[in-house]
Amino acid sequence: MSKPRVVLGVGGGIAAYKACELLRRLTESGHEVRVVPTASALRFVGAATWAALSGQPVATEVWDSVDEVPHVRIGKAADLVVVAPATADLLARAAHGLADDLLTNTLLTARCPVLFAPAMHTEMWEHPATRENVTTLRSRGAVVLEPASGRLTGADTGRGRLPEPAEIFDACRRLLARGAREPDLAGRHVVVSAGGTREPLDPVRYLGNRSSGKQGYALARTAAARGARVTLLAANTALPDPAGVDVVPVGTAVQLREALLKAATDADAVVMAAAVADFRPAVYAPAKIKKRDGQEPEPLALVRNPDILAEAAADRARPGQVVVGFAAETDDVLANGRAKLRRKGCDLLVVNEVGERRTFGAEDNEAVILGSDGSETPVPHGPKEALADAVWDLVAARLG
Ligand code: CTP
């Protein structure tokens, strides 16, 4: 078997020297690595180092070896492109599809998984421009690792350090394994709900929750990558539409129920990752509710919302349809999860622990997937894509 082909893009940051360690790990574990540094990366680590460590020629511009059309060939032949360190400038150029050197050309021609390992000063990482570029890249399916916290160049410390080479190497191996996977959901239709419902009180206020929708979007992206036709019911999310996914925006629990019942009629699997409000205000005030001097506020009357997951599980739109729920618990996580799985009647329940600083809005997640057959599949702390893939593995196994 031929060696997996990896392109190691190196951006112009001081952490470029750490990419030498990543390169060594990749070559020593049987990967063929082509290093494509940017011109500014070569100010930190010279071409001779990259050429010697990779055993391959090194170029930064599209003008070297033009007869071999390297700007197309290198990207098309790659099984994985990993960019480490990815500077703010490189993330911006990649997000905007610029192609002004060999690395950005390679990023545009690559059809394999792409991994960015950013490194920059905290202010640059936190700048809205960088945040948007990272969101754009993620929405297109690239994996952008979170930078680590710690000592940065000079005296400052904070978020922005290149993740450890061992961690980047692990992420590379996971992506290579995923890239080699059969499109095992090809020909399947899956429906995923994401985000959190909002139950309006008046034209300007609502009862809502803190779900970001990231886990549901990761489920949609990974299902599409595995060949499924995906309908994503997006409840109040602020995320860009994943490529190749049919996105249906919804607001309230009642709207989500309607959209789900419609989309599920021909679905092979339904995954309810959305956080659904259990209650809604009994009365919707058509005009803004005003405070009145000297008067206590009226108590807020609530009514129950439909339990969409329980309904989808009880009345499956087609035989063999796999129904998956999520449960966010703050305590007695597994016991509550088991009881909830029975109560909802679904096939799988993804249980995770939430709290003030856990899960909401984070890039990573950790969970146990409980099966109605008594199975328990722990998924260790990792990107939401990894948890999503673990869910689809179990769904695909049930679909046969
Ligand atoms: N869910 C749903 N409809 C609701 C409430 C929840 O479909 N009205 C789904 C969620 O999408 C999720 C699962 O049920 O997949 C569990 O959500 P959770 O809020 O943990 O369940 P509850 O039934 O609200 O349980 P609890 O007693 O903990 O409030």
C-alpha cells in the first residue's frame, strides 16, 4: 500500500520550529510529507531544514518547477493538508480563497480533509476578523484546532499558543482515518435539529436557552461527508450553513415539531440535538409588556410544549427509522440518562454533562451514548465532529 500523502503547510510564525517535530512524527509513522512553507515561514525555519526532514523538495511559490504544475498537483494528490502554525494572515487568506502563493493554491485544490493549527497573539485570535475567518473555514468542513493557552512570544501569556505537536499529530491521524472511510450513509436521508428554541413573550422578549447549535451543525456536516442527504432544522443559530446541507430555520418548539414531522416522513434517521424549551408562555402579548409604577409584575403563566423526541420515537414515520436524542444533565448523568432514554423511547441517547463552563458554545465535547439495547459507548473529550462521527457509527450500524 502506498504511504498516506500529507501536505504540511507552514505559516510565518515563531511556532514554525515546532512544525519540525510534527514533520518528524509524520514521516516516522509512515507518511509521505510534502512541506509547503510560506515565504515568511522561511524567515523562521529555512528550506534546507524542511527538505532534509521530509526528503522532498520545498517550494513556496507557484513559479518553481512550473512544468509540473505544482499548484494543482500537490493539493489534488494529498490525503490530508495540515497547516501548522496557521497565522491570522494565513487563516484570512484561506477563508477568502486567495491564491497568492503555493500553500494557498494547494488549499484551494485540495479535496481531502484540511486541518489548521493556529498560533498567534491572543488579541489577534480574539479579533472579530479572525473569529469570522475561523467560522467560515469550519463551516466549509475544515478542522480548526483551538490554540492552547500559555506563554506566547515575549513576556505575554494567554490563548494563542500552537497546540502541542503530539496533539496536532493525533488530530492528523483521526482525520486521515475519517478520510479513508466509506460513504456509509450514501443514499440515506437524515434529519438533524440544532440550536435552541425561543418562546416569545411579546414582540421583543422570549424564553430561550444557551445552546449554540455547534453540535447539531457538526452532526449535519459529518453526515453530509459520509454521503447522506441532510436536512438541518436550525433553531435560532448564528452559524453559516454547512455546505451541501438543506437548512430549514425554525423559531419555537411548535415550529420545530411541524418542520420535523414534515422532514422525517422519508428519513432513515432523526437526531434531536436541539435544546427544546419544555414550556412556553401561556399568553403571547402582541404589544410590548410595560412595567407600571407601584405595581408588582404579573406571575408568568406557562404551558407545556410538545415532547418532539418522544413523539418522533413513538410514531416513526417509516419502519426501521433510527431516532436519537440528546440529554444535557448537570448531575447523576448516567442514571438520569438511562431513565430519559426509556421515557423518550428513542434508540440512542447522547448524554453529556453541562454546567456554567461546560459544553455550551465550546468547540469540544465529551459524552456517553446510551443504546436502548443496554449498550454504553463513551466518547472521550474531543472535537464535536468526533462525537458526531461516533453517533453516525452507531446509527449506520443500526441501519445495517
Ligand atoms: N426534546 C424534545 N421536545 C421537548 C424537550 C426535549 O424533543 N419538548 C428533546 C431534545 O431535543 C433532546 C431530548 O429531548 O434530544 C432531551 O432533552 P431534555 O431537555 O434533556 O429533556 P427533557 O424531557 O426536557 O428532560 P428534563 O426532565 O431533564 O427536563
